[in-house]
Amino acid sequence: MDNFQEMSDVLRRASLISITKPDGLVDKLSKDKHKPKDTLYMVHTLSLLFGVLNMLPFSFFVTANDYWMYKFRDPAKDTADLNNKTTLEKYFVSGSLIVQTVPAIATMLLSTTFGPRFRAHPRIIISLTSINIIFVVFTAFIKINTDTWQVAFFVLTLLGMSFITGVLNLFQVTSIAVISKFPPAYMKSFLIGQGMASIFNSTLQIISLALGTSTETSALFYFITGTLVILFSWVLYLFVQHTSFYKYYIQIELEDTKKKHSKEDIKIAFLRIWPSMATMCLVFFTMNLTHPCVTTLVVSENYGNGNKWNDVYFVPAITYLFTEVCSLLGRLLSRPIITKSNGPWVVGFVVLRMIVLIPLVWFCNAQPRNHLPVLLPHDWQYILVLLLYFVTSGFLVNISVLSVPQLAKEKEDVAYLILLSSVSVSVGVFSFISLLAVRIL
């Protein structure tokens, strides 16, 4: 699919680490008939896992909704009551979005400024090791009774998620740079991994709930599996870097110093790509007001009637798994369609989408609520809103990125930096509104 080919080029330029082929090496690469083979497709597997790990750690924490609701429930009760959530249950997801702000922006700026000065290998090892340690620690907390110190555990969890966000940003920048050194098929595997990460998380959550005899048992299975995936990726990377195939491509492409762009370059690129930038910022602004801060509060219309689908599987299956499948569908349907002439119309459509979809999500059966009425109480209505919401969001995000080359033209490299920086900063600055959305309900 040529969409993957285009996206591989997008991510190569968006990696924030300049990677160039020195003169003469391009000819060498094309003429060398004795290139080593990827034995047992190990580098392909690593590319897929690196894509998964780009998205898995933080979304893994957020997706474990049933576990967090249990941990932050009313200690006087044995189980969580989703119709009568405690303050900690109600604000956990929105709080987790806010704690991403500082580490995400700080790591992005540090990676942009100092990343090229350090080799990729230690950055990958440090980031994967740090993430694995966090997972091991929070897996251990599953068996620890935190009912008497819920607030402290709430703060500790948010700090852990904040740390993961910072380390994950470092890993994302570095892993994209490494995978981009290989042929396009490997970036395709990487992108498939990215698209499947949240689907994997949601599916694993459903399986763990089905196999577990209790919330703690389900969470234990869920977090141990995640820890093993990260550990396996870490071990595979240590092994793969010693293979002849990996060495061949890593040595052929060298990390160079980052290009410096003049203020005039930045100004020109900004004026050319503003429709893509506005589209992405508005999509993520809408996301801050709806998902997952509000959608995780939505319960089935038949919740509390003793049916497992309504009481246990509704949130992981609909709010997480279904939405990720819809988003993936939207990404696969996308093409670089934004041009200079239709850019304002695309942005206008995104604004209209925001005005329509935010109230629709808010009027679904999110509980508890104190102000707004529930105008869409039925499950099928909620599912229909999510379908419309996430197919369009996946589509709009992808067309924004894919349209940069035809908008920016010769300023493509600096345009990607502007796009990524503006989106990261805007998401961070407006992350607090997720709390406001919860209070409006």
C-alpha cells in the first residue's frame, strides 16, 4: 500500500534526527549484490515491536481502566461502582493526560537540541530499561493493598506515568531514526506496529478480564504480559545489533548534525503548511475535551443488571478497542489531499466537526454528572458517535501529515519540525481542559 510508503518518508523526516547518506554510499548500496539477509526476519520483528512500543507503555496504563477504578474505588466497598465514581476515579484519566505535558515538551526540546550528539544505542537501552523498571514496579503494586493510602498511590501513579511519557518520547525519536535506516519495508512494519499497539492493549485487557477470577488477577496477567513484551523487545534488540544485516545498514547511513534553518525558512514553511498544522491542532484539541477523559466515564445503558458485557467488557471493548479500529480505518483511507486552495475549507470542516462532535460525546451516558443531561442514553447511539468521531480523526491526522510535502515543497524538512513542535506544544498547553470537560458534565 503506497500509503505506508509515503508515511515511511514522513517519519524519516519527522524523526528530529538528521540522517543522511554520505556521497558515494548510495551507489555502493545499489551496486552491492552481497548484502546480508535478515535471518529469520529478526529485524522485521524488531521493527514491528519498536512500532508497538512507540504507543504501548502510556496507553497500556490508561487502557487498564477496570484496574484503576478498583484501586481508586470507595474503600468501604469491595468493587467499583461506575455509576457513583469517587473523585479519584472520576479524575484519574484527565489527570493522566495533564501529567504528560511537561515531560513531553521537555523531552521533545531536549531530543531536538541534544539528540544528535549521542549515539542511538545507549538511548534505546536506557529508555527501554527505564520503561521496563516502571512496569515491574507497578506490577508489584497490584498485590499491595493501597486502600489506606489511595491519594498517595494516585499521585505516585501519575508521577510514574509522567516519567514514562518523558522516556517514551526519547525512545520514539530514536527508534524512528534507527528504523528509517533500513529499506522501506521495515518502516512499513514499524507503522503497522504503531497502528496495532492500542488494539493490542485493548484486546489484551479484554482477554485478561475474561481469564481473571478477580480484578487483581486480571490486572496481574495484563501487566505481566506488557512487561514481557517490553523485555522481549529489549533482548531482541541486544541480539539483533550484532547481526550482519543490522550492522550493514547501520554503518551505511550515518547520523549527521542537524540542519540549521533560518528564520525566513521557518516563516515560509509556516505560511505554507498552516492548514495541516491547524487541522492537527484542532483534532487534538477536540480529543482533549472528549477522549479518553469523558469517554472512559461512559457506561452501558444496562450497567448494573448483572450482565458481564455491560458491567465488565463495555468500556475496554467499545471505548478502547472499537475506537482504535475506527481510527486505524480512517488512517488507511487517508491520502495527501490538502492543497493551498482547499486548505481553508479543510480547516473549516474540522471546526464544524469539533462543534458537532464535542457536544455529542458529552451528551452520551457518562457517569457521574451534575450539570448536563444525558440526551444519548443508548449504547448504539454512543457507538455511532464513536464511529463518526474516530474514523474522521484518524483520517484528518494522516492527511495533515501526508500533505506536508506538497504544501511545503522545498521547505519540507523544516515544515515537519514546525508541525511536530506546534502539535506537541498545543496538546501540552491545552491538556488542562480535560479536567474542565469532566467538571462540565
